[in-house]
Amino acid sequence: MLSEDFSEDNLSKFIYDDIFLHIMKSAIIISKQDPAFETFEKAFSDAGLPLEASIYPVQETAVFQEDIDRKIDADVFIFASRHSGKGEIRSLCVHTPGNWDKALLGGRHGELCTAYPSLVKLVYQQFCKAAQGSGYQPTLEVTHHGPLIDKPCLFVETGPSEKEWKDQQAADMVASSVSEVLNKNISRIAGSHRIAFGIGGTHYCSNFNKVELDTDIALSHICPKHMLEHLDESMVLKAFERSFQKPGFAILDWKGMGKEKQRIISLLESMDIPFMRSDRVR
């Protein structure tokens, strides 16, 4: 096994995590160049964030905030940003940044940020509660784009068009959800989560959304079907290592892996990494 699980042998580690995360410093990063800047700034200012969370308006676009964790003293970074998409589905999105291949929008080629699986899971679950009856659809996204930083981080987004970027209700749902989660004792909840690396499926993770919402599994990075050709041993190792909570296994979107399925299965077996199908998760 490449990674630790939440076993009794690791109890002392998670007691430490519980103390550390209950008082963790959170940085909310919002770019002044983002068309959603004003709605997000107001939403987070009014959201009742814990004292340990601070809002940082920045000049550069969020995806190009390389090494911002060396400039701001915080334990976790949350980037509030617009989401751009081709469809018309009004969305609240959450995901971890990183690049499986070329860095076309910030970050570095073949480098992943540090995921915080339980934080992503809790934010997504809170999105689902907040969005009921709003016309917005909460969703995970796969690991994609920059920036590249070492501290745990995630993106929270509204979209897919300017109408949603300027919608104060959408920004309020995002900010209130983040605030609700940050005001919890996250690591006490995280101790009950099984951590996994997601492989396959579409950009909007329809099958992994179900896993996050309906099970005790929290996903670290997610590599989509269209990036599987770049998933070699090195990238699998990064997906396991670049996570604040280390995954104990992989989950495969069984019908969303295409021609790469057997190669990925053989790769995981050669690395002694347990895996399960997303449609058989319990």
C-alpha cells in the first residue's frame, strides 16, 4: 500500500490533525480581474466566516496565482472564481487545481496541487443543501488548471456565464456554504471519511458526485477520461502524494474509461493499489 488509512495505528496523527485543523487559517482568494469579483467579495464579507478566515483581493487572475502560499500566511487556500462553460446549466462548482498534462491555464505541466478531500466533500454537500430550489446545480469538477501551490487548496465557482457571475444569490450560496463548513470542526468529521483517488468519467463527474454525496468516501484528485492517456505511474504517485489526506485506494468510473481501462487496471495492480468500481461503492 502506498498510503495510510484511518486505522488505530494512526490515531495519534489524527488527534494532532484535529487540533491543527480546528484552528486552521483559511485564505479566501478573489481576483479583481474576475467578473464575479464584486458578488464574491460582498458574499464572503457577509457570510459569517470564522475569525481564522480572511478575504484577500488580488490583482492577478486566480489561475495564475503561483506560489501565493509563500506570500500569505494560511493553512488552506480557497479560490472563489467564475466558471466558464459551453452549456446553459447554472452551476456551483468545486474542485482541486492541477494539470495532468500541459499547463494551458496556470500551474505547471504534469503537476498537481495538494488536495483536501474532506473539505471538498463537505463544501459540495453544503452546496447541495444551499442550492435546493434555486435553479443551480452543484457539481464536482475534475482536477484541472492552475495555480500550483503547496498548501491544500480548492476552487469554488459560479457559472457558466456572466449572468451567473453577476448573480448575488449564486455567490451568496457559495460563500455561505464555505462559511458553514469552515465553522465546523472539519478534521473530526474527516476522521470518518475514506479517502480515494477518482479515475475516469466526464469533466463534471456525474458518477463521482453520487459517491461524494451518498457515501463516506472523500475524493482527492480526479483524472477524467480525456486525460487518462497521461496517467502513468509517476502521475498516479503524485495523485496519492499530493493530498493532505492520503488516499487508500482508487475508484474507477467503470463505463467512463474508454480504451484506457485495461491499461489503468494493470497499472494499479502493478503498483499494489486497491481499486473499486464507482457503481459498486457502498
